Amino acid sequence: MNSKRNFLIFPIILLFLVYFLIPSPRQAPPLPDSFRSTEPGDTVEIPGLYSYYTNLPREEVIAFYEKFYTRSSFLNLPFFTYRLNHPPEYVWTAIRPTVHSSYLEEIVIPFRESYIINGFEPQNDPFKKEGERPGSGFEINGKEYKAKVTVLPIKSHPFVRIAVFAGIILIISFLVGQLNYGPFRHRRLL
């Protein structure tokens, strides 16, 4: 029985190790018809963070980033991903306290990395009443933009992923051992 279980577990562990070592997605190109922000705080203060002024609606912005962040840079292999929709005030913790937000979404690649996408549309500011919101968006270099999109990739090193996975495997092995030899030994669970 033990050799059959090992025969099944070993390929699963090997599959996870390959998953952890596949290269991350490439950085997405600039948003179409957008202007990259050069404001203080949007350049080098937070490594990896970049912002764009754009007229794209939320759905198109998220779809654009999903297209790039759900595939590996190696052979364009797909990743299993899911999206989290956070409340706008979470941006003060996730990015920095001075960022404004109308929506905040996160594309998560489990056990690997995530990409935080924050959009601020001044006309849809959830923290101001209807009459207090400005009538227009942003004016940059004589052009009007409806929104500012900020993207922050949160990546992990492959060896950290493997170390965390090894810890999980050790804990599961310990718990299975406790189930088979501890107070539950009379019940055949595994």
C-alpha cells in the first residue's frame, strides 16, 4: 500500500516543482492609447510599479493585463489564475497611502505571484459624494484622460516557492502520520 501511495505522490511533487520553476510572465507592454506617468511615486520609488493615464474602461484594462499575466514567458504556457476584487481602500495597504482608487483587482497565480491593478477614475471616486466629484479626469500634455491605472507585480523567488512547498509537504506528512498512528489509528483514513 505504501509503495502505491509513493508511486502516486512522486509525480505530483515533480509536477509542482516544474510549476514553481517555469519562468514568470513577461511585463505587459504599455496600455494602448495611454501615457506613462512620470509623477513622483510612479517611477522608481516602488520597484516594479508603473502607472498609465488612459481612457480605457475597467473591463478593458483588466482584460489587457489578464492576457499577459496568465501565461508564462516560456513557450507561452498557461497558468491557473484567479482574480480577486478588493475594496478600493485596500490600495492604501497594498501600494501606498497616497494612491487614490476607484477599483482594485488582483490577478493571482497560486503559490507563485500576483499582480495588483488599481484604477482611479475621478468621476467615479467612491470616497466623494456625487456633487464633490470633478467634472473631468486628468489633463496631461494637453490631452484628457478618464483614468489612471497603477500596476504592481508581487513576485517570489523560485527557491522560496520550493521551500514553502517543501514545508507544506512535511506538515502534511506529519499530519498523515498522526492520523495513521495517533488517536485515530483505529480508523483507516488513508
